[in-house]
Amino acid sequence: MTFELIVIILLVLIFTALLFLLIRSSKKNQVQGNQDIEKIEKQLNSLLHKTIEQSGYVNSKIDEIGDLTKKMTNAMTSNISDMGQMGEVILENILQDCGMTKNRDYKTQYTDYNEDGQQFRPDVVVFLPENRNINF
């Protein structure tokens, strides 16, 4: 055997070994890539299911709010007593938002007498300085 033939055989062996390693590495990367894709798919499916669940929850709450709004609208338009109670609640909330304190700055369902001695009962009485009041 000549030196050139030995070099050619060694080059063929090296080339074959490199080709084998390249194919093996390519398959390994492909398997790893497939595993990464499956992992991402599972995460996306999980997010999709959570989103669908939350969407259902939000829709049910929207329906509840719609039903409550209808009931409140019916109560406010059909029953004068309910309308009055709702007005009192709104007025009391406004007074509290203005920084007033119940039974100190105002009273609800307060019974009092006018100058003629007649009894009256306004929904709200706001107490002012110098013994003055505002009746609602």
C-alpha cells in the first residue's frame, strides 16, 4: 500500500465518521425541537382553556349585572315606595361623599315640629350652624 492510498482511506473513514456524527446530531436536534414544540403546544392549550373559563365567568357576571339593572329599573319605575327608598340611599351617599357624618351633620327620617306645632318628617335633615336646618 502506498502512502497516498492510506491517506485516502483515512480521509474516507474520517468523512464517514463526520457524516455519521452529523446525521446523529441532526436527529437529536429534531427530537429536541419536537419536544419543545409539544411543550409550547401544551402551554398554549392551557392558556386557551383558562381564557375560555374566565370568559365564561365574565359573561355570567355581565348577565347578572344586566338582570340586576333590569330589576332596579323596574323597581324605580313601577313602585313609588322603592323609588323613594332609592332616592334616600342616593342622597345619603352624596352627603357621606361630601364628608358629612350621619347623626352629627345630618339625620335620616328625623321627626320635628314647625313653628305652628305641626309634626313633619323629612327624609333627611342637614344641620347647619346657628341652629338652622335644611330639610329634604
